[in-house]
Amino acid sequence: MSSDNGVLRSREVDTPARLLLFSVRRAPGWTAALVLSSVAGTATVLLLPAALAAAVDAALAGSGLAPALVWLGVLLGTALLTEMLDTWASTAGATAVELSLRRGLVQRVLRAGVPSQRRFPAGDLSSRLVSGTSEASGLVATVLSIADAVVAAVGGLVALVLIDWTLALSFVVSVPVAAVIIRRFMSEATELLTRYQELQGSLSARLVEAMSGARTIRASGTLDREVERVLEPLPELSAAGLATWDAQRRTVWKVMLLAPLVEVTVLAVAGVGVADGRITAGSWIAVAGYVGIALGLLNVVDTLMGFAHVRAGTARLAEVLVLPDGPGGTLPLPDGPGALAFRGVTVRADEDVVLDGLDLDIPAGLAVAIVGRSGAGKSTLAALAGGLIAPDQGQVLLDGAPVADLRPDQLRRAVAYAFERPALLGETVHDTIAYGSGDISRELVELAAVLASADGFIRRLPQGYDTPLDQAPLSGGEVQRLGLARAVTGERRVLILDDATSSLDTATEAEVSATLAGLLAGRTRILVAHRAGTAARADLVVWIEQGRVRAVGPHDRLNQDPDYRALFATTDDLTREPA
């Protein structure tokens, strides 16, 4: 894939012309086969009427019929073979391009990281990945189909001139009318199809959201309301689809009215030529064939609809591919104990300021709890610390080096995350704990599970650590402990727990925290905390309010402030079931 670092860029496919060049590069062999079949097929189509005319004239003359029939048979056989090659090459070529587009789209989304999730919902991305790439992948075949129609039409017109110039003159009067019809159709169809695909993406995104919250919807008794919300774009989607078909219908009836009128006119002129002796009977049959070929340009509405699909799909792909790479540079990771510093950090989400000129130092080797009300910026601060997102202003420093400028692969080996809802990736329980840590041993995986208090329930699974994830019945707390185990593998200097123990009961959380504190002493730990107990076990507490640091200090000292105690009034009163 010819792009920066092997990753597909928007500029490679943001217009049909660039997408065409990209498609040719991705499937050169199949493109060559498709061009060959198109050229051979068009040539065969142009030769068939003349061959048929020669056979008719030979039959009427009573001589030379056998060679004429052989030639006609060769052309018919060639037409069949080129049709087969065309179908094979267009399908294989489109598949290769589609695979490349999908790979590039996935790479771009993953390289963009968190910002891509904020801009494009998962369902919308799925729609672009499936339908958008499928629409765009057929561009080579679509362009060649249009080119075939144009070349065949010009060839048919030239053949009419060679037979009798008056035939061509009677045909060309239809060209301006046809051009206006086709131009209007392309403009209208592209706009309608783009809107149709946008609505499809919206519907898909709503469905994914509903599926992820299926239990909450059931428990809340809001099934009917949620169905209405998911299907809200459906009427507009239906209207856009009907409008597209209506545009095609209005174009088709005009073409179907224009084509017979032109054909009858040309054949009438040809009939006069036969009567005058300027045109033979066989040539009259050839005229019927060539006028049909020349009129083929009017019968490419379906092909033009395909081109409109390509344009709409290309536009939707380009919107994703224009996403910049996520944070990450080329600087090597410096040696250090894991000290973090935030200098004038500002982060915005649309029009809202999440963090506002925040300054903070997190000493190396300490467990630091980040507390604050919902929306204060705790998770944003955690994401900044490990380079998942970059600040709009200011800098985040790890051991004196700007996090945004560090090599991502080295940064990932230095900073590990555990999240509230960790994604279990891999085939087995062992795989999901080892995920991102390279080829580590079973012993290290088991040690990480012990640290996260996960070893016990893992050994009770049907195949222990080798249990496939889709056969492992796991509670929310057990899933969190697997995510925690994954985070503590290796020798990371910074461990960030973003509400990673929220599904654990109080006793289990205390057990996990005590184990981590004992065995991970000396490593920097950042804990996004919602419980007073979590904050109390930390060495230091950072209190975030309205995007700024309100106070930093031990929990016991901060707990003297009634506003601080109010942060935990609700969460600590909740009764949690053992996880």
C-alpha cells in the first residue's frame, strides 16, 4: 500500500480519479485482464453487425456464405469468452481493492485512536467499512463499462458514417438532449445516495448503542421507546431510497422515449437509402445493429447509478481516512522512574473545556488517586498520562520527555492501562491477559492473574487459562480483574487504573489494592477513584474540579473538607454484590 508508513491516506482515494489509480495499483493483473476483456468485447460488438451484414449479403448473392458464417461464429465465440473473462476479472479485482480499502480503513481508525471513537460511532464506522468499501471497490469495472459504452457509441456512429453520412446526421441530433438528461441524473443521484448512506450509518450506530445497552433497556422497561429511537432515521432513509429510484425512473423513461425515436428515424433514412440503391439489404441490417450500439450510451443509466454509488462511498471513506494519527512521535523513551508532569494542559470536546490550563506533578513510585465529580476530567487526565489522547494546548511529560513525541511502541511498554470495561481480546483467557505483552510465558501470565485476584476463578473455568473466551462465563468483576491482570504484566513504570475496580465488591477491591500496593511498590500508579476507600489507600490524592486541580494531598487531610467528603457520599453508600 503506497502511503506513509504503509497506512492508507485520504489523499489516495478522496476523489474518483485517485481511487481509480489506487485500484489499478492494488490489482494490476486483474485490471489488465479487465481492460483486455473490455477492448476485445467492444471490438467484437462493433464487428458483429458488419459480419451479420456480410452473411446476409452472401446468402442473397448465393456465394461466399461459408466464410461469412465462420467469421460470424468466431465473433460470437469471442463475445462469450470476453464476457466470462470480464465477470471473473471484475469480481476478483474488486475483491482485492475492497480488501485493501477495508484494511486501510481499519488501520486508520486504530491509528487515530480515541479521537476516531469520538467522531464516528461504532455502528457508523461499521457501515462505512462494509458498504462504503464495497461501493468504492467497483470503480475500475464501472469506469470501463462507461468507457466501453462511449467507445462503442463512437464506433457505431463512425460505422453509420461509413455506410452513409445521412445516417450519422440523423443520429447526432439526439446527442445534446441525451447529455442534458445524463448530467442531471448524475448530480441528483450522487446527492441522494450520499444522504442514503449517511442515514444507513446513523441507523447502524443507533442499533449498536442499543445492543450494548440491551440489559439496561430491558431492566428499565423502555424497549418500545428504544425501538422508536433506533428506527427514527428509517422514514428519511426510505424517502431517500425512494427519491433515488424516482430519479432513476424519470431518467429511464426519457431515455426509453428518446432511443426508439432516434432508432426509427435512422432506420427510416436507411430504408430510403435501400430504396435508392445506396445501401444494400445487408447493410440495412448492419445499420439496425450500429444504431443500437450508438444508442448504448443512453442505456447506461444503471452503470451511471453504480458510478454515483462509487462517488458517495468514496466521500464517506475519505471522511474517515482524513483522521490524523493519534499521539506519538519518534523520540526514544528516556530512562526514569515514571514521574509525570502536566504543564498548562487544556483539552476541549467540541465547545466544552474538559481540562483548563491544568498544572500537576505526579511523583514517581507513588499511588495517586484522581477524584472529582462526574465530568470533572478524571478519565481525560488518565488518557493524557499514557498518550491515548494529546492535549489541545500544553504538554504532558514522562520522565522529562513530552509524551506526544515519544515512540508509541516504547510508550506502550512503559505505561499500562486497566479500564472500567476492558475489552477481552484474543482467543483464550491466557491470550487476553498476555495481549500486548508479546510472547510472555504462562508463569508470568499466572503471576499477573494472582496480582489481580483472578487466578482462583480462572482455574475453576472448564479449561483454566486455556478456556476460550466465548466459553468463559464471566461476571463484570471477573472481566475487570482480567483487564487488571493484563495491565500488570511486564515491567511497566506507570500503571493507570481508570475506574478499573468499580465492579468489584469492597472486600475484593481492598484485597486487590493491597496486593498491588505490596508487589508493585516503586511503580507509579494512577487510580481514577470513586470510592473513599480507594482514595484512602493511595499515597496522594489529586482533587479535580471544573477541569483544574482544586487540591493535592493525603486523603485524611482532604477529608476534612465537607465538599471533598461529598464526592463519595453516593458511591460509598451503594451496596455492591460480590463480583
